[in-house]
Amino acid sequence: MRKFSGSTARRLMGYIVRGNELRFTVVILSILVSASASVGASVFLESLIDDYISPLLLASNPDFSGLVHALSMMVCLYLAGILCGFLYNWTMASISQRSLKKIRDQLFSHMQDLPIKYFDTHIHGDVMSVYTNDVDTLRQMISQSIPQGISSLVSIIAVLCTMIAMSWMLTLVVLACVACMLLIVRRIAGRSSAYFIKQQAALGALNGYIEEMVEGQKVVKVFCHEQKAKEGFDVLNDKLCECAREANKYANILMPAMNNLGNLQYVIIAIAGGSIALAGGGITLGTIAAFLQLSKSFTQPISQISQQLNSIIMALAGAKRVFELMDEPVEQDGGYVTLVNAKYQGDDLVEADERTGTWAWKHPHEDGTVTYTRLTGDVRFFDVDFAYEPDKPILHNISLYAKPGQKLAFVGATGAGKTTITNLINRFYDIADGKIRYDGININKIKKSDLRRSLGIVLQDTNLFTGTVRENIRYGRLDASDEEVEAAAQLANADEFIRRLPEGYDTMLTDNGANLSQGQRQLIAIARAAVADPPVMILDEATSSIDTRTESLVQRGMDSLMYGRTVFVIAHRLSTVQNSDAIMVLDHGRIIERGNHQELIAQRGTYYQLYTGAFELE
Ligand SMILES: Nc1ncnc2c1ncn2[C@@H]1O[C@H](COP(=O)(O)OP(=O)(O)OP(=O)(O)O)[C@@H](O)[C@H]1O
Ligand SMILES: [Mg+2]
């Protein structure tokens, strides 16, 4: 237990109680009623025996009406207890589901705000495991452990007071027995807590592995790695099994241990009570009977709490992982320049409420004035250096400019840093100094969402979502009409194959478009970027899986799409980049050559060698 700071528990309680105050009050009241009903019933036993049963045994002409009255009272007490028991369990179930929903909601919305770096550096299955396993550990704790804990505590206090009032001597006997039990529980529970934390981590690792293997099943099969995959799984599975076994080993012997000790205590009290009564200690038969009952009511909650320790420790381990994800720092955005619709009034650019097709950067200044700069798509890099990890520089001294309407191409070997440059333009990663300017504005000053809205990006890895083809293309601009979606598909040259799909634009795509070919997926991704009609397009290997004939069609489509836009193209196939205004040849994060196709050919440098096939791109 000491492994968890109290703050995890406190924070968890915050989630459970906040917003559920009324329900919680109902729960606590019901618990109070149900606990006092059970104590009351035990106390009643004393008067039942001493005041009704014993006199009746001695009476020559017994009158049972008093006994019947007393018995019906007892039934009522028990009934009230049972009803309140139902009530708090129902209410707790609703509280627990609401709390879990709140936690999942917060997790997901927090996750949406995390930077790309988080996803680049965490195993996705492990993240999934937080939503499923870790959140699930909380369910049992909230719906069972908490109400049982409260009810046990109330019972313990009520029973203790009643016992002291009845006979302090017998109370001492009970307390001594309980102290022994607690010592044993502490020893057992202390051992398992560390293993519960390990168990949740091992479960996460196992889930990460399973997800990877499901995703990569084709690769596994191609390389005949099934056996290796199983072995890898076994290692993780063994680890989980071991942690879970250790965690539960001690926890599982708690219950039988407590039960046996409880029985032992029963005997001890009977003997002690009998001896005290015989020695004239002033206790009656009824007191002993009630005490036997009370001692059960006393140890039962204690053993219940100790059983719940299991799930409490596990839930705290789960909560720790949940809160770790919630505490991941979100993507920072100091940007204050926003993108707005604009129109010209005379020569002045002013903000417009409706969609005008003209966009402007709204730039508030410190002196309270606001300036508007037309969005044209002018991107410039000034001596940009960049490293993903502090001591491993990837880009060196990158300077480039792309004027509106220009097509800029990056070529270079794998790992040269082409994708990295585009990661900087859309601010997936930030450079320390503001050396990138977009329409003359330091890119760090532009609000990330607005910056990305102005860019149409086809990423190197195509990702399609579950939904129809039409929905996937519309992802680029949610208010695009059906005609606009189809026009974008035509531009990307995707229209033809989409119409040949079984249900055309309404064909469902699942599992990242597994029912399409790689090239078809890329065409949809291009259409998705095109539908947004952005002033700047970034196409990272967008045509790498498309055959040469389709490519030249897409090329023509894109040329018309590119009209009036700035386009960054990354391509391994040099035919794609030939008609660019400028081609940058990258090598190990440096631009080593630049110029248009003719100039570079004339230079007879690396590009010339690439082009003439003197050496191939790796
Ligand atoms: N998220 C990341 N964290 C750390 N290093 C990275 C990350 N992404 C890329 N790198 C490193 O940065 C370098 C450049 O990678 P980049 O993806 O920009 O190459 P590229 O030119 O796009 O290659 P390709 O043609 O294969 O797409 C590589 O050496 C790579 O190891
Ligand atoms: Mg790349």
C-alpha cells in the first residue's frame, strides 16, 4: 500500500464523489440504516432471550403475544436492512458507471490534445490497455469496495460501542482476537501490493504485443515468424502470469485464514463468556448469545475490508496508470495568429463572417491593433536546425523559400530528413527558434489548428477510417457537398475506381481500407487533401504506390489542383518532380543541391547521377 501516494486515492475519490453528491448521500444514509439494522438485530437477541424466551420457559401458562411482537420487530429490522442494502448497491452501480464514463471521456479528450511525440514514443497497445484494463480495475473497486468499506466501518464502530455497553470484559477478548487477525492480514496484504502494480504494467505490455502482432500479421507470415511470435508472446505472458500469481497468491489465502480465525474466536468467546458468567461476572445467557452474534458482526466487516484490499490495491495500480496518461503534458500552443475569412473593401482586407474563399491571418499586436495578412502560401525556412532528441541533430542549416503557386520538391535517400521538414511546417514538432515564416509570420505565432487548416497534407502513411469512401474524403472538409467530394476525387483521379467499387462512394471501408489496394488508398488520401482546397499542399510520397500511367493522370490532376498553390512534393520517383519550380536534393539533413530540373541536370551533381541512374536511391 505504501507504494501509492495518498494523492492517487484522493484524486480517484474526487472523480467518484464530484457530480454524484446526492447519490452518495443516499448511499451513506442507506448504509447507516442497514448497518444499524444489523447491530440492532443482534442487540435485540439479548432482550429476546432474557426478556421473552427465558421467562416463557419458566412460566406455567406462557403468553406468546409478547414474543410474536418482538419477533415481528426483528423481522422488520432485518427487512429494513435488506432494502437499504439493495438501495446502496444499486446506487453505487450507477455511481461507478458514471465515474468510469467520466474517466474514459477525460482520457480520450486529453489524448486528442497530446503531441505527436507522445504517439511516436509510446506503444499503442499499452495506451489501449489504460482504457480497457486499467479503467476496469476501478469498476470493482467503486461498485463493491467503496460501499463495503463504508458499511464495514459503520458496522465496526456501532458494534464496538454496543459490545462495550454490554460487557467490557468480553469486548477485550474480542479485541484481542481481532488484533491477532489484523497482524496476519497486514503481513499478507503487504506482500501483494507491489505485485499488483507490476501486474498492470505487464498486462499493458502484453496488450501492446498482441496489437502489434495483429497489425503486423502479414509480415509475421511472410517471414514465417509465427513460432518467434509465439515465443515472444510466451515471455510476456509468463511475466504477466508470474506477477498475477504473486499478487493473488497472498491475497487468496486471506479469506480462508480469516474464516478459520473467526471460528476460533467464536469458541474463545463462548468459553470466556461461560467462565465469566459462572464466576458471577454479571452476564446473562442472552448477553453471551448476543455477543457471539456481535463478535461475528465485528470480524465480518474486518475480513470484508481485507478481502477488498485486493481490488483496492489493484484499482490504485490501475488509477496510477490512468492518471499518468491524464497528466501527460498536452501539446503546447503559444499561437495567437488565427485564420479568418476575409474580403477586400477597396484595397483593405477585412474580416468576413461568411466563407469568401479568401483567407487572412488575423494578427493581434501588443498595442491592441489587429492586422490582416492575406493567406497566400509563402513558406520560408531560415537556417533551420532540428533534432528529435537533443543530441542527435537531423536537419542542418535548411534554408528555402516557396513562393505562392510554386512547386517545391524534395528528393534524397531514405532517412535524409524529407518527412522531418514537413513535420516542421505543420508543427508536429516545434523548432526552438522561430526560423520558419509562413506568409511572413513566424510559424510559432500561428495557432496550430489554424495553421494545419491552411495546409493540405497527404502523409507518408495513408490512414483511412472506418466509414464510407465519401465520408473518408469528406474528412478533409466536413461541410463539403457531395459534388465537391466527387470533384476532389476526380481531381485526384480516384473517381474512376471508386465508381467501380460495389457501392461506389458509399462502399464501407474498414481496418484502414484493407479492402482497397495501397495505390487506391493513396488516391483517396489525395482526394481527402484536395477537398479542403488549401493554399498549401504537402504530398509526402503521395504517388509512391501508384502505377506510372495513373501517376501521370494524377500528376495532370494535381497540376490543375496546384494552380495558385504552394506545393511541397516528396517523391522517390524523379518523373514526379521534374516539372517542379525548385528541387532540393537532401543528404543527411542538408540541402546539397537546389535548382530546377534543367539546372540540376546541367550541374551534373547528385541529382544528375540519380536521374541518369548512375546510382540508385537507397
Ligand atoms: N519520431 C522520430 N523520433 C526520432 N527520430 C526520428 C523520428 N522520425 C524520424 N527520425 C529520424 O530522422 C531522420 C529523418 O527521417 P525522415 O522521416 O525525415 O526521413 P525521410 O527523408 O522522410 O525518409 P523516407 O524517404 O524513408 O521517408 C531519420 O534518421 C530517422 O531515424
Ligand atoms: Mg519520409
